[in-house]
Amino acid sequence: MATTLQPATTETKQLVNYRADGGVAVIEMFDPPANTYTYEMNRQLDDAILKARMDNGVYVIVLTGSGDKFFSAGANIKMLASVDPTFKYYFCLHANEMLLRLEHTPKLVIAAINGHCVGGGLEIAMAADIRICAAGRRQNRFAGSKSGCATWDRRHAEAFANGRKKQGDRVDGHREHFLFRRSERVRNHQ
């Protein structure tokens, strides 16, 4: 029985923009409108992470999405619907490996969340050391499981536990000072 893989394409679309200047590497997911990721984007993200990691002139990595509506809406559902279970398994495995590489990069990683951050997009943001929402934006939403959301910040975890916030609640990046740190990782960069 033949296995159906992702449809082959002859050209590679640029799905990740990379630039480095002044010690900061900016990695931008570029697949409008929702910056959903595919196997190709994950490979390009992985390459960009390695490029920044290996560049002695880069001290900080900023990860963001193109446009102002989405940081990332996670995996591309149309792509997932067109492949077989074996490909999905290896796709998810590679996505996890890419996120672990990002999480374990010994440089400071900042997720500049410029819009909706849902599903796998939230996983990408959670792999960063610091997550910052665009100031004054009211379109950023908690998504995913309650436990996944609650790990963002102790204040928000308590709000979930006490019923003051629930899945899908809007949050205001300016009002709520969205700066999330995993203190054990940040300490290593000081």
C-alpha cells in the first residue's frame, strides 16, 4: 500500500523572513492571512532558528507573525486534511522537535505577539522565554486547553481558577501588561 505524502511542489515559497541587525535576529512567519504553519514553514522556521543560534553576532531572537491580525493560528488545516495519518504523525513530530530547538536555544527568545495566537501558534509563543502582546490590541485571545492558557502567567492562572477568565476571553495587551517570563530561563540570560 503506497503512502500519500504531502503534495510535491516544484518551487519553494518563502514562508519565513529572517533578518539580523544589531545583535537581534527577527524571524517572521509569513503566510497570510493567519500565518498557519505547514511542513515547509516548520522547516524554514527550524533553519532560521539554527541560523540565529549559530550566529555569534545574535544575542536575542524575536519571533513574530506578518500582518497585524495573526501571530499564528497554528497548523494549516487544509494541509492536514490533504495528507495521510503517517505524514501527520511525522509532521507533528517535526513540529515538536522544532519547538524544542527554539525552547532550548541558549539565546533570549521573545515572541512578539502581534495578533491572534491560537492552537499551535500558542505553542510557538510558549516556546519563547518572553511573550509580549502588542500594546492596545484587544484581539489577542487565550485559546487551547485551560491548562495551556493558565501557564502563561500566574495572575491569569488564578483568574482561570477563580472563574474570572475563561477560554476565549479577550485580553488587552496594554492594560494587562502582557510580559510573560519563565524565570528559570530568563535568569540564564542576565
